[in-house]
Amino acid sequence: MSFLDSVRVLGAMARVTAPSLVDIVRGDLRRDVVDDRTKWFGRRVIDLLDIQLTASGAERVPPGRSYVYMSNHQSHLDIPVLYATLPSPTIRMLGKTELFQIPLWGRGLRAAEFIEVDRSNPTAARKSIDYAAQLVNEGVSIYLAPEGTRSPDGRVGKLKKGGFHLALATGAPIVPVAVKGTIDILPRGGKVMRTGQRVEVTIGAPIAVEGRDLTGLMEEVSEFLVTHVEGRGSKG
């Protein structure tokens, strides 16, 4: 473990946040610039932590449209790893309101079109989903973790419905993404990041939502995640 490595990751966060805040003040924070900075951040974290990353399946996702990406959630490190590996050029994340309460970082997230979800406030949560739908209709792909919280042991938990309602409302295909190994870098409750860990990302083929029901979609995504993360069939 290295406290210094954790500090370096925070430094990378600052390197994408600081210029974005300057752009906000100038009134010129462009979507394509945010795209470049988020992907740089993902690659930089992988390099800093010497993550032994294996990613597969990007070729299954045709370009030219927006998607709703759904992954399991093992660690805060899921986010940079996925920004470095998911194929869509423009991706914005749904995140818990606590992330948006971090001074300066939260302001930058909002201005960059990241989507704050306050689960304690149903009205605000509904507005967040409406905003996400607006972005999808503009060609922006959305990433979310339907478990809603990080796994304490790496296993896939029960999925929540919000992201599936988003996909059904917009017609955007769901792309399931299995993340395995980030929990070994920074587990839930951990303070210091470990270097040199193996991480596997498996990107599934897009799942069309037209004519599908909520229960069937949730079961299909859950089965994909459990199979590729835990190496067994769906929990049923």
C-alpha cells in the first residue's frame, strides 16, 4: 500500500477539475473538452496505480448512438477504469449526491453535465432521471451502477430500477459491463489505494429495450454481471 499513490490520484483529479473550473468562470466548458479530460483521468489513474487491466468487448458496441451503460460497483476506482475502457466518446455518470457535496469538485461535476441523484428526495431523483433522458436524446451515453452502492465483498447485489426506467423511456440500449478486481485496489471503507492489482472489464453486447419489460431486463443484466464477476449463473 502507498499513501503517496493515493495522493497522486487526488492530484490527477485536481488536474482535470482546476481547468474545468476556469472554463466555468469563463462560461466556456465544452462537452468535447470534458470528454477528453475524463478519458485522460481514467488512463492516468491506471498508469499511476500500475493497474494490470484486461478489457474486452468494446467491439460489440456499435458507434453512432447513445447507450445506458450499467456495471456492478466494487470500488470508487470503477469510475476511472470505465472512463478509460468504455467505447462511447461522450459518457456522463449518475452519482450519489455526496460526490457533489465535495467543495469545487461538485461544482465541476454539475457544470460538466454529470447527474446528481439524491435518493432521499424522490422529486429530485425524478428530475435527475429526466435530465439524464435529455442528455441521452442529445447523443450522450449514460453510465450508472444499478446496485446503488459499492459491494462490501465483490459480489453483485440486487439491482435498482431507476436506470432501467431511463433506458425504457429513451429507447437507449443497455450495455452491461462487468468489473472485477477494483475492490482489491480500494475496497469500501478503504483509505489507501493498492498498486499493481489485476482488473478485468467485460463489456457485453447492447441489449435492445424495445418491447421488453422491466423485470426481464433487470434479470438479463443481473445474469451477465453475476456470470462475469462471480463466475456462476444468475442468483435468480
